[in-house]
Amino acid sequence: MTVVERREIALVDLLDRLLAGGVVITGDITLRIADVDLVRIDLKALISSVNENVSSPFEPPRVRGLPPGEEGR
Amino acid sequence: MSGLRYVYAVSRPLGAPLQAELAGVGGAPAALLHHHGLVAVVSTVPEHDFAEGALRGNLEDLDWLAATARAHQGVIDALTCVTTPVPLRLATVFRDDSGVRAMIEAREDDFRRLLDRLDGRVEWGVKVYLDREPAEAAAPVAARPASGRDYLRGRRESAHRGEERWHTAETFATVLHDRLAHFAEDARLHPPQNARLSGESGRNVLNAAYLVGRSQSEAFVELVDRSKDETPGLRVELTGPWAAYSFAGEAPAGSAGEER
């Protein structure tokens, strides 16, 4: 498969562009907040939703004998 | 009519009709609003979703954000088939058509300048991933370290391998970026993606966008393809062609330098 043929666009690639790119125009109502907060908002939304559903592939291996939260010190 | 006007992009008048029954955010049909020789592509969105307070909450709802972003992209994609649009940022909303017209008038010169600059060009995304350390899989299943000293030596060697791999990846990404940026008309670096967000099984060391003429795109893609198998353990991923999102947020002509 060449990558060019891949049509399923990853949401993160899309958000890189839609939240950080594009012309920024102050609309009548919304962009006053959106302009400032969008990038932070998407990360927050994504991270919390990912954490609920999927475990990260980079979860550090748990050190035996330590309760969760205290490993990796 | 209790609805707001969502604006996707601004372009010059289309040479060919927009795809029939093109649906925008929330399924509402996308329409063209002509003004001062420019075209805004708009649709109606419900006020209860896009008023200031509601939007703030909605943007933190991943399903809502994903659906809105994909609908936005769907309209831009269809538009890109018939023209070179200047895409606007997600969730640019006006009260009504006259608000959109006033915006076009206020920014007319900026839009024309951007349209000239982007005309006939597309954006390609290139990412480089450093695959996960293959050590556990590749190394022979070592016997339990015979002593504390063996154990520490093993740890040191593993850390050293990690550093080397990282250094190789950085060098590769820098060389590749230089090569592609030299070929392209312009380049932008996005922050590396968090693996937790992308779900990719590797560490993102380059996340870049390149502005390339449509007629040069085939050669650009070949250039990227050729780099793919250069270095084991590194993965190159190409996305696109995109509308020139990453090159539309420019400071007005005359101010030099990159955005970040």
C-alpha cells in the first residue's frame, strides 16, 4: 500500500490542522474563546477520553512490589 | 431563522459546481455566499451548539469534536476538488449572512493575498516515528543476571542503546526535513504528536507540513517514498494532499519568519 492511498484520516492529524491551522477570524460569537483555548481543549478532551478507554502503549511497566502511582520514581 | 452561519473557507468563484448535496456540520447543506468577488462556503448550525458557553463544553466532548472536525474536513475536501480554498479554523461562526459579508469586506485584501499565495498548491504531511525499542524481542532471553554487577551493566547498555537510537532518529528527521523543505515552497513544523492521542506505536520525532504545487506533488511523494527504507527502526508516514491549512494562518505579508 502506498500511503497516498490511505483515505482514513487520523483525528490527530486533522486536529493538528483544524485547531492550529486555518485562518483565524474573530467570528461574531465564538472565536474569542476558541482562539485562545482550542489547542488546550483538544488535548484535554483527547487525553481524558483515551485514558478511559484504551491503555497507552507506553504505559511504563509496573514495578513489582510498589503500589500503583509510586513506581517509576 | 434561529441558526448561526458556520464558515468553512473562502475561495474565488468556483469554475465548477460544488458537489451536489454536500453536507456540512450537523448534516446541514453547505452553500456558497458570493460577496466582493469572493466566495464564503457556509452552512447553518444550531445556536444551542455554537453559542459561546455551549461551544466550550462541546469542544471537550471528543465525539462532538471528532464529528465536527470531520464534517469541516469533508466540506474542505470537496472544495479542494474544484478550487484552492483558504480554509478557516474550526468553529468560525457568525450570526447571519451579513456578518459573513462584513468579515469578507474587512479582510478582503488578506484573502486575496493568501489565495494568490496558495493557488494551485496543496499541503502534504510527513511524520517520522521511532519504533519502540525492539530489545526485549530481539535480545536473546537472557538468563537471570548472575550478579548485581551484571544487572547494572545490562541497564547501562540498554540506556546507551536508547540514546543512540534517539540520536539516529533526530539526525534522520533533520536531514529529511531539510531535503523536503528545500523541495517544497514552504514548510511548517507541528509539535510532535503524543502517542496517547495518535495511538501510534512509536515515538513521533517529526510532524511537519509542506506546501507543494500540485504539479510537483508526484515528485514530492516520490522523494518521501525513497526515504522510507533508509533507516531501520524509523517509520515515515505521508498524509495528504490536504488543503493548505498549515499555511493559511500566516501573519500578513511583510512580517518575516515562521509562526512558532
